[in-house]
Amino acid sequence: MSVSAGAAQSHDQRVTPLPARPAVPSVVARPVDGAEWDAVVSGFDAICQEQLYAFASIRWPGVTAEPRLFERHGRIVGGALVMVQRLPLGVGRIAIIKWGPMLADMKAPDAASLYQGMIEALVAEYANKRGMMLSVLPHASIGDSNSEYQTLRARGFQRGAALRFPDRYLVNLRLPDEALRKSFGQTWRRQLNKSEKSGLEFEHAGAQRIGDFKALYAAMSDRKQFPDYSAFDTLDALMAMDQPLRPELFFVRHEGELVAGALIFKAGTRAVYLYGATNEKALPLRAGYFMHWHIIRWLRDHTRASWYDLGGTDGFQGLHQFKKGMVGDAGLIRPVPPVANFATRPLTYVLGAGAFAAREAYNELRRRVEAIRPSRARPDQVSSPLPQEFR
């Protein structure tokens, strides 16, 4: 900093020093096994299915899942399920964290600094000590800006790949019925009104009914011909979990026949729409509107979640319109930030970033192949530009 201007003033004048940056609190990382991990994090505010050991061990069988809890002054404050991926030819490894690290209490006064502390602990273990590239993908934020992504960039993480259609659709769960209905888009509300005159019945089902949902989902997949990149093969493991981690199953019937169903992850402060299924009768009956209306009300009355995350659209304009109308003027549409990557050693970063680039090229090729198959539904949504903070 230049002091030439101050040098011409009186020798008695003192320059006020800038305030020191607050110290990042030190957190202690503790590795745990998968069973303990799932049991402990079930009560976290930020829990999500991708951070469950039971999910990750099936969804990504080629990686090593390493659950790590973080403690401060003997209190568990958060955790991260780190997936260690070996690079081709054994040239290195990447430590990947999706939707983490998670805070146990997102409303804690020191939540932001605890998040920084967890990032520091992860950098120390995976980047500094073990020489890996650390890759973190934060959630879409409910705030006007994504503080987690900003924390990562301020720490020196570099912008990585971004999703093609990054928007996530979040319904406000903390509204009474009248305000909730008014919050919906006009078209969405009109379709809901029509659905309520169609003789539909809503049902909250037990886990033993998962076979009925699978049959409905398989029939829908054959009919619609959407490319399915979901984690549907993890369903049995998720449904075998104890509460509150086991997803909730809902159905809609018409004249006794199942016409629609949905699976919802409802632990934590953000419930998530995992899977939905309909038969050919559901569309003219507007069963999707009826089902989501009752799911929103059930989540409001039976969980502590504040938001209902509908996920993305995979590029389909019809899904965008449906979800946008349900979000309405009381909910939020927020983008998932790009991946943030960090490595202490330049060569490690080059190898890791190159591996991610190769994977993106493969995924793009797969999308192009799917697009030329005449039976497949084709994305028709125009993607929105990323906010300035993510560029």
C-alpha cells in the first residue's frame, strides 16, 4: 500500500490499520464408517441423498467413499462424504464432494465460518497431505448469491464445469393453504382446480408398496422414451433405511387405478423430489398437479423442511413450465454453481482438470447419440446464462 500521500502530513498523524480478517475456526475431522455416518448425518439440516453412504456406495461403485465428520469443541458441526476417484493409468486421484460439505445447523451464528473451517480441513487432508485435486459442487442457494461458492473461490478454488441446465426449482413449504394456492402461477392454479374435479384420490403409502411404484415408473419410461441418467438402481437401498432417511412414497388413484406416484426425500430442511411416474391417463386427469399439491401440504405438516426442491428439467421446456408454475411467486429458481476445483500442485490440477474435460466430452457424445435416436425425446429448452458470480 502506498503511503506517499500520508508522508506529506504531520508526523503525529497515525494511519488506522485495516481490521484483521476473522480467523477461520479450527475444526477436527474424524473418519467414520458408513453405518455411523448415515446415522449421525440423518439429523443434519443440509442432509441430502447424495451424501448418504448407502446411496453413494451403489451409485458410484468405482469410487472409494470416505465419510468424515467435523467437530469443534467436541460438538459435531458438519460432515462430508468424500468420493475418491482413481484417474486412468493410475496417474493420480481426485477427491469429489457433491452437495457438501454439509452443516449440521445451517442457522448457527457461526455457520459461514464453520463452512470455511470444513473446507480448510478438506484442503489440508486431500490437497496438501494426499496430493489430490479437491472438487466441490455446492447446492443451489436459497439466498440471492451462493455464499458457499464464493467461499470456495475466495480460498483459491478454480471454476470448473457447469451444468447445461443448472436451474433448480424450490417451492416454499411454509405457507398456509390459501396463500399457497395464490402463490402458484395462474395456469398452474387453473389446472389444479380442474384436477380436483376429476375424482382423484391422494394416498401416502408405506415402503412395502415400492413394487407398485417401480411398475408405474417402468411403464412411463417405455412410453415417454426419456433418456434416464438417474440413480434408480439405488432405490431399494434407500427404501430399506430407517427414518428420517427413508424416502416417502405417494400415489394418486382414479377409480381405484394408480395413475401417478412420487418418491420424496424429506430429511433436513430441504425436501427433494427424487422420482415421479405416471400412466397414460394421468395427463388428461391433470394428476401431476393434484399429486404435488397434496405432497407440498404433507411436507409442510409432517416435516421440518422449509423448501421442496423439484430438481431440474434436463432441458425439457414442458418440465420448466410445470415447475415454474408450481414455484410461483413465493418460491425460488436458483442455479447450481459450477464445480470448484483446488489442487496444491500444478501437475495435479492439470491431470484432474483434464480428466473432468474428458468426462464432459464423453457425456456430450452420449447426448448427441441419444439425440439421433428417433424414439428418444429431445431437449427443447433454451438454457439461461449463468449469473455473473459463476462466470
